[in-house]
Amino acid sequence: MRHQTLLHDKFQESLASVLPITIIVLLLCFTVAPIPNNMLVSFLMGAVLLIVGMAFFTLGADTAMTPIGTKVGSCITKSRKIWMIVFVSFLLGVIITISEPDLQVLANQVPNIPNAALIGTVALGVGIFLVIAMLRILFGISLNILLIGFYIVVFLMAMFVPKNFWAVAFDSGGVTTGPMTVPFIMALGVGVSAIRSDRHAGNDSFGLVALCSIGPILAVLVLGLLYPSEAAYTPVEIPEMENSQEMIMLFVHGLPHYAKEVAIALAPIVAFFFLFNAFYIKMPKKPLISISVGLLFTYLGLLLFLTGVNVGFMPVGNYIGKMIGSKEFNWILLPIAMLIGYFIVKAEPAVHVLNKQVEDLTAGSIPARAMELSLSIGVASSLGLAMIRVLTGISVMYFLIPGYVLALGLSFFAPKIFTSIAFDSGGVASGPMTATFLLPFAMGACEAIGGPERIVSDAFGVVAMVAMTPLITIQLLGVEYKFRTRKEREARARVQAKLEAYADDDIIEL
């Protein structure tokens, strides 16, 4: 009964998230970017699978991934053994990253690097930086110092790497923190921070995603020194469908492929948890069954979600981008992309997980609605900047360097918890919807405007832009929150001072 109620709520949430972007795409199809009927029906089927898949996935995240992360984090910290914390954190970082569906999608679209090499390198980067993030929580190291130091290293290293790798490297940082990684890593941080008794422990549980996003950037930059800077890019293939039967078969053939992919991705996590539980946690039977059911929900949700976005959304995104990019008034890419960006972040599964955890851990002082609005504005801005790159060919670094300088500068003025949440939000906002719809959209536009040779240099980087702008908007929210609370405190102090100025007799007379 509990699962049924929760599932109903999740269905309502996912419907509210996916419906706006579906309506926007339909409006584009009926106006500036007409598409074949079969492709339109395929898109609608993908939307249905997306809604159902997101509902099951978020339910699974609540009932399985979050409890697993919290239990494992708490257990390894209670051991008080640094080596165990380091080893388990590294192992989990690698395992979770390999299972991340966003990374699989990006790897398939990068021409320069073999899939296994890219995924393996990114996984190692996440594993190393998850260890750093855990040690930061345990020893109370300032997040600001680590972020500034590591980003300086990132931009210095980029000077020695071919330009074509810049966008891919930053995109890797964005896609790594997706629907699998975020709930697990954030819960892991909550479990570890719970061991500390100081008042800053809860705030320090944020920032894990932020640090784990840096590892892949550095790892791929290193990889860029080992592979040729130029490679032939194969544009996205638009499947040809003669009739509705062929369209249905695309989904039928896609399901076994993604069923295997999700099973392989989840298997290491499931195996690790049950082994770890058998030897260390030793949970009672009832919560263990609940987690097992949650893992099934997670599997089913990811299967439907990936099938929907890859079969239904990706080809349509590429086709619409190509259609609009080929028009004389292709400048409308900018407002269209901003509108899509505003709503598409609502469809990211990990965003819902983050917003809920932020509201819970801050006792409602940072409402989920404020987080959602700030993220939507940030992603809309980033998509506008990304389309400027598509239209003009401006290097991604002309946006990333000033953006990160501003974000790191704001960290000195915004409350620490807002800085941690902001840098976490950057990784969360750039999820599977970005990799499977917005990136193909930018690729299609790039191909129409400047040919396939521009795709690697100008289309890639969309994910990086989406990951950057929330760092600014969330911290601006923090500065506004800090200013508002200060004014409220000052107003209360003035009232209190006036009351204290009256003698007891004066108060009685009143």
C-alpha cells in the first residue's frame, strides 16, 4: 500500500515534469520544424516511457539507493578506519560511475576516444575525487579552498591539451553526476557526516557531487594527451520508419539492449551492497526486502527511461535542431533553446532527488520550489549561451573561464551551504535529458549551419554550459537569502530594543 501511494505521487511529479517539454516540442513540430508523422508518434511514445520510467526510478531512488548510500556511509565511518573509508569510497565511485547511463550516452557520441577508455578514465577520476570528498567531510576541510585549487589546476592543464578535448572534458564532468550517482553519493555523504557531532556536519554533507564532477574533467584532459586531436564524426542517424509497425519495432528492439545495459550497470552496485550488508551492516529482513523491491523499481525505471529518451527523444532532438539551423532565421535557436532549457531541467530525475534532500536537510529554509526556479533560470541561460556558440563558433573557454571565476568569486559572499548546494546542482542539472535531447539538438543545428566538422568543437560543451550556470544562480539565491535574513534579524533587534526602552510601568499603562 505504501509503495502504491508513493508510486502515484511519483507519477504525478513525472507527468508535471515531462509534459511542458513535450508540449514545446509538439509546438515546434507544428510550426518551424515539421517532422514526419512516424517520428512524431515515436516521440510521443518516448514521452510516455519517460514519464513512467521517471516515476519508477525516483521511487527506487527513495526506497533503495538513498538508504543504501546512507547505511554504507554510516557503517564505514563508524569503523574509524581511514583505509576502509578510502578503499570503499574509491570502489563505490568507480562502480557507480560505470553504471551511470548519462556517461554511456556521451561516450557513444564522442568520436575521438574509444567508449571503454573514456568510461574507465572517468570512473577512475570520480573514484579518486569521491575519496577526497569523504576526507573533506571527516576533517572539515573548506570546500571553497578545494574548489578554487582544483579548478585552477583544470584550466592550467587545459592549456596543454588539444582544443577539441576541452568541451568533451567539461561535458564528462557534467554527465557523470546523473540519476544513478547523485542519490547514492549524496546519501553516502549524509551517512558519513552523521558521525560528526559539530553543527557544520550537515552542511558538509553537500559538496560531494561538486568535487566528483571535477575528477572526470581532469581525467579526460589527461586522456586528451594520448589520443589524436582530430577524428571523423559520424552524424546521428535518423531512423527511417515506413509505417507504425516499424516504429513499434524500434522500441521492441531497443528494450532488450537497454535491459542488458541497465542490468550490467546495476549488477556491481547490487552485488557490493548485499556482500557489504552480509559482513558489516547486517540489516533486518524487513528493510532488506524494502531495499530489494526499490532496486527492482530502479531497474525498471532506468530501462523505460533510457529506452524512451534514446529511441524517442534523441532522433527528434537532432532532427529539430537540423531543421531550425538550416533556416534563414536560424537565430531563433537561441530563444527556443532557452525555453526548452527552462523546462527540461524539471525532467531530470536527479534534480528531484537533490531538491528534496536540500529541503529536508535545511528544514525547509531552502524550499524545493526556490531551488527548482533557480535551476530552471540557470539552465535556460546556459542553453542561450550554448546556441550563441553554435551560431558563431566561439570557443567554449570564453564562457567557462569567466563563468567559473564568477562562481568561485560568489563563494566568498554566499553562505557556505549555498555554495555547496550550487556546485552540487551544476552536476545534477546536466543529466540524461541534456545528453540525449539537448546535445543532439545542438549537433543537428551545428551540422546544418557549419557542417559535421564543427560538431566536436562547437556542439559539445552544451552539457558543460548546463553544469556551469546553476553555480551562479543558486549562489545568487544564497546571497539574496543572506541579505533577507539579515534584514529580518535587524528588524527584530530594533523591535526588541524599543520594548526594552520602556519601563515596566510604561508597558503596564499601555
